[in-house]
Amino acid sequence: MASFEQLEEKLNHHFATPDLLRQALVHRSYLNENPDFPLGHNERLEYLGDAVLELVVSDHLYTHYPNPEGDLTNWRASVVNAKSLSEVAKEIELDEWLMMSRGESRDKLSKARQNIHANAIEAIIGALYLDAGIEPARAFIAEHILSKLPNILANELYVDPKSKFQEMAQEVVGITPGYKVLKEWGPDHDKHFQVGVYLGGEEIAIGEGASKQEAQVAAAYNGLVAKGWNT
């Protein structure tokens, strides 16, 4: 494991109470294999960090954009969702420090790992807040999370691809799209689905995901690209 000082450098914060950072990195599964570990898991810190994250992002959106509530809500959701937070975890190479069971450590590509990443980022935000107040938490959120907002707005990534594909299909060709599961595989706890999106009988694109809904969204997004409707 890399040193915690290296992680503190990535977070741009030296912890007065280092155990807050350590606990933020403890997944529940780690304690099952290490019952004598002196700290608890990170779920309480995650609970707090989720609230701090929502407050900071909401405040930023309210202050900088005059848009109505519905727009701000959609934009916030696109910034703080599990996929976005998991990307932050990968960018700072958080796996170097995460404490998980051996089984969870091996399972690097599943949706469960994405959720572990996202929860750990929220727990780190909670730890920053408890250690030194709102400002270091705000600084981390600004650098690693709110920095993604311009790209999200410029490319309308906050728009649900299924809704947009249906809107464009009805507007351009007068057809409501349909979806069909083409393949599914994997054990019950880690299922994967491949779904096709169709206009009439024509297959437009294929998408994959950890649920049918996720695969449909991926197929719709790929369909928007294939049709040139994503601009």
C-alpha cells in the first residue's frame, strides 16, 4: 500500500486526525476478514460526505446559474452520481489505499466496485469536513467533481439518453424506439446484459450494462451517436 502522505498530497490536505482518512477507506468487507482492525468501516463518513457534497454542489449551481430548479437538479445529479464519483476515485488512484476483502479487491470491473469507489469518495469528503471544516471539502469538490461540470453542460450529458433518443426518433422518423435483450451472462450478483435499440425492425445500436436499464441507456447513447443525433 502506498503511504497515506501520498494520498494527502493528492487531496491537498494534511489531516490533523489521520484516522479520519484511514476510516474513510475501510469497506465493510475488510472488517469481516480483519475483525481486530481498530477502526470502523466508512459508512457513517459516507453519509456525512454525501450531505456535504450535495450542499457544495447545490450552492455552486445556485450561485453561478440562474436556471430553474429542474435544470439545477438534473445537473447536480449528473455531477454527483456513482459513475462520476467512481471516475474521480480512478483519477486519484484510490485503489492503492482502499481496504477491502480479498474477494472485493479482485473484483475490479463490476458495478459493486463502482459503488465502493463512489462511497469512498463521499467518505473522504466527510473526513475532510470533520477534520478541518467545509473549506478543504469544498476545495476537493471544486477540483475533482465540479471541474467536470462544463463538459457535462457543453455535451448535454445530463440528458437521459433514452429520453433524447425517443424524442429524436419520433421527431425525425416518426417511430418510437424499442429495446431487446440480446445476451445476458454472469452470476446473479454480477449480471451483465447486452441490449439492442431498434427503429421498426432496424437495429440501430447495441449497449451493455450491469442491468437491463443500464444496457438500454448505453444502447440509446450509442444510437444517438450512430444517427448523429447527439449534437
